[in-house]
Amino acid sequence: MSPIARFHLLQPSPLLNSSTIFSKFSHANPFFTISTSNNAAGFRQNRRGDRKFSTIPPFRCNPESSGSSSESSKSIVGDLLDYLNESWTHFHATAEAKRQLIAAGFHLLNENEDWELKPGGRYFFTRNMSSLVAFAIGEKYSVGNGFHVIAAHTDSPCLKLKPKSASSKSGYLLVNVQTYGGGLWHTWFDRDLSVAGRVIVRAEDGSFSHKLVKIKRPLLRVPTLAIHLDKTVNTDGFKPNFETHLIPLLATEGEKTSSEPDDKSPASSKHAHHQLLMQILSDELGCQVNDIASMELNVCDTQPSCLGGSSDEFIFSGRLDNLASSFCALRALVDACAAPEDLANEHAIRMVALFDNEEVGSDSYQGAGAPTMFEAMRRIVACLGQNTVDECGFSRAIRHSFLVSADMAHGVHPNFVDKHEENHRPVLQKGLVIKHNANQRYATSGITSFLFKEVAKIHNLPTQEFVVRNDMGCGSTIGPILASGVGIRTVDCGIAQLSMHSVREICGKEDVDIAYKHFKAFYRTISSIDKKLKVDF
């Protein structure tokens, strides 16, 4: 959730070796379920991030219930942890979503090429490898029918390397960073950090390739000042200067070697960053330092995402805002059209849209402020109408459409209860939170709230509601941006969490499964519910 709102990694779990895990499962289905039984002591121990391996396979169903458990009893929590541990950056989150969609049978499209679409087909495309749109076309679709969309975002507050990051001071090599979004930056101090992101690599033939990189070991650290040198910190508060104090240490400064560039060398990417860092990156990428033409790196926390609490009822992780929503939406779409019969009687188009740059206002080529989703909708309608559709056909499709803007919500904090309006205090483990704001900081209306709650009611799923206090400012998200873009009915909702925008956040394990079920139910039942409601007639 963006605090700016237009008004102004993480080391993978030691258990999660994807090549080992996926060799045991069919690649036609990129997802698998876990047992939520508390009897799985090995599972509970390992999900806490313990480095000792259990003899119990971490993601296998309980043998006693395998084959007999109903769909409603399946949990996606283990798969979410895998996704979080893989997705150190928005680039990695998009790449992992791409991998899972391809494994599930979705066809990759290119925005630069013509599209050939057909009813019953499943497709997706990426933009900038940090945003993604996926969709499944109902077999009974006809021009003018609507889109049922769940939208979320892939970015989270973090530190990003500056274009010239190399600096040194008092015998240390430092890495200069920018703050991205409205993070709780004090939580980044004294953490085991590293870098991840994307690199443009020059090939021998002069071409360039886009590669993702992730340095899994702790590489950086932002140390706090000892209390002996800041004796009033506990009474006056910790008030670092983010330009001068929030600078990660890379190494101690050694004697200059002949391999290091001197100040007279021509300017290039490698000279803007420490040679030591560049060598680490090139070793990871399997290329020469001189082959790195450009890079875009985030500073990431290396602690794995895991379960926590006395009964493993919590998820402790970075980037829950908003990768938890992104994954639940993605998984719901995949599972809602996995079987041949899932789209057989569908008249609409089911869609997921994952955007970048929400945390800084969404005004970018890959953000929700760009017409990415609506351009895709227009192209889809034109393709299915064999390019004979006039503007009226697209307009009718938008009028029939419904969008769920999914972004994490503020759960009530037990130590700061008065920060919430007394009758709207969402709690963890009690279902999706529907967000309301009379000043349209959220796009929810009485109509859209009703329809979304009707989906939950039919499937016996709990919901909660949130309104900010009148004496506090209200954040926002992509909901109002998309709703006002072309006029699409929208509801804003999210999973309740604590520690939003901290380097480590908390949400409830049960809420992840509830969100997934709610989103999947939305795809399967919103058409029939919407037909029963008459407003403008």
C-alpha cells in the first residue's frame, strides 16, 4: 500500500531447492499443496527457517489424507512461502509468476506483435519484467461481455543502489542507496542484507541480454550507532539521516590492487560501483565485469520467509505488501481455469494484472497509471471480434466489467489500538478487509462492496471492513487509479497485516487461504451474482 497515494532478499529457505522439489511433481501444474496438520512437526520446524532437514517432505500432503481431502481444505501457504523466498525483487516476482503461468499452460504473448486469441484460451504478457497481465477467455464469450479482474502490485519499499554507488569513508567501502517508497527505514538497520535485481549483459556478438541476479549470502549491513555514543536514543527516539546514516557497509578498504580501476579510467558502469561488488555480480552471472553494461539492483533482506507464532499461525516475511496479494490472485486465476470445464460455461474474461511502482504513485510505463491493462482489454476485444469491433463494443465490455484491487490492509495493532476507528478494527485470521473511504482514497462503493461480499456469503467466507479515523490521513492504492482510468467498477480489499512497510512484516496464515478462496470464488460466481443486480436501467 502506498503512503504517497497521489496526495502528497532474501536468501531462499534452505529447504526450498526448486529443482529438487519440482522434480517430484508434474510440470503441468506449478503448484502443490501442503498439510496444515499440526502433527507435521518436521514441517513446522522447517518452516521456521531451521537449517536442519526433516525426514518429512516439506510440501507433501499428509499421507493419511492424500486423495481424500476436498478442494476447500487445500492450503497455498507453503507455495506462498516459496514465492516470497524466490521473489526478492519485483523483477524476480514477475519472472516467477511467468514461470508458473507457462507451467500451468498459459501462452506467452508479446505486446510488440499481433495476437491470435480464441475462446477458451489462456494467455499473458509482461512489461519491463516487473508488471504482468494474464487472462483466460470464457468459451461462451461474445463481444461486449465483461472482464473480471484482480489487480495487485509487485513492488515493495526498499533500498535501491544509486547509479554511482561506490564510496568509501574511514577505512570502509560503502554502497550508496536511494530510498524507494515509504519504508520503515529504521528496521533496515542491523539486518543481514544483500543485493538482487536485473543486469544488462553484453554478449560477444555485440547483442545485449536481460538477466536477473541474486546474491544469496549476506553481503551488506547498515550498523546502528552504539548506545554508548548515543545515550538519548531510547528517550529521544532513533532519528537517522537517511542520506548520511543509511549507507550499507560492503567491506573494509584494503590496499588498491592493479586490477582496480584508477580515477583516470574512462567512465563506465563498473567504475561507478566498487570493483569488489562488480566481481561478485559477474561471478554470479558467469560473465566478465566488462560485459556488465547496466544494472538495476535492490538491497534485500536475506532472512527467509517462514511461519511463526506458537501454532505457526503467522507468516513472517518481507514484501508481504504486496506479494501476498499478487500470489493469491495469480493462484486463484490458474486454479479457476485449470480444468477443461472451468471455462466451458464462462461468458466473461478472467484476468490478473500485477503492476509495478504502486509504492511511489504508479505513474510509470509499468505502473497502474499507464494504460497497460486497458490497452490489453481493447486488443482482446478487437481480436475476439475479428478486428471488426467498434468503440461501442469495448465500452460495453468495460461497463460489464468488475475489478478487485487487492492490496494489504492495516490490521489492528494490540499495542496501538487507538490508531484504528473503534468500529472498524480488522484482525488477523478473519478474512479479507474491504476498504472504504468517503473521499475516494479507496474506490469501493456500496454497490461494489455488496457484490464482493455476496461472493463471500455464498461460499461461507468471512469479510471485514476498514475505515480510517477522521483525524488521520488515508493512504490509497491502485484501485482509484484504475477505476477512474476508463470507469470500471472497483472494490478495494486486502489481507490484514501488521508491520506494514517494515523489512519484516506479519500476516495471518489463515487469511492467505481465505483470500485465495475468495478470489477463486469471485472468478467463478461474480457473473451470476452481477446479473441479479439492477442499478442503471
